[in-house]
Amino acid sequence: MLISELSKRTGLSAHTIRFYEKSGLIKGKRNDKVKTNNYFHYDEESVEKLFLIRDAKSIGFTITEIAQLINAWYSNKMTLKQKFAVLDKKLMSIDDKIKQLKEMKRMINLFKKEMTEEGC
């Protein structure tokens, strides 16, 4: 599929998809049979990766962290043990973010309580 169809299927703009491609997160392929254009073609794996990227970005993962996730999931270069290590590290990162969010929520509720009691 071309980038326009990939964009429709994923809900991401062509500009965003190109950025992820330049970042090495996905890879389009040229059709060697077609000599009249330089269009990249994308497969179902690209769709899967873009959904993973979108979801990871939505919870605050960086491009570097997402690249590690994609490499762990799709790479045949890593051993199973290495893949588990990367994923375990991500789980610890998520747990840390949850703790930070809970602390922020507690602080906001405390500020609201103080404002109510003080009549601000």
C-alpha cells in the first residue's frame, strides 16, 4: 500500500509516517517492477508498528524507547532473554510513571482541599 492508504488505515498523517520512517521505526519498500516513480510501499507489519508507535507515544514513550520496543518485538537479532529484558525494563518504566502520576494526583487533591478550606 502507498503512504496515502497507510495514512487512512492508521489515522496518522503522511508527514508523521515519514517522520517515523526517517527515525527508523518503519520501513517502506520500493517496487522494483515500477520504474516510473519512487513511491514507497508499506505492508501489514508497517500498520502494526504504527499502531504500536501511536499507543506508546500516547503514554509518553520517547522515540528511542519506542525503537527499543519495536526491536524487541520484531527483531530476530535479539535472543529471547534480551527481548524479555527490554520488555521488563519498559514495564518498570511504566510502573514508575504510574507512581509519579499517583503522586501528582495526590498533590492536586491536596491543593484543592487546601483551597477549599482556605476559601481561595
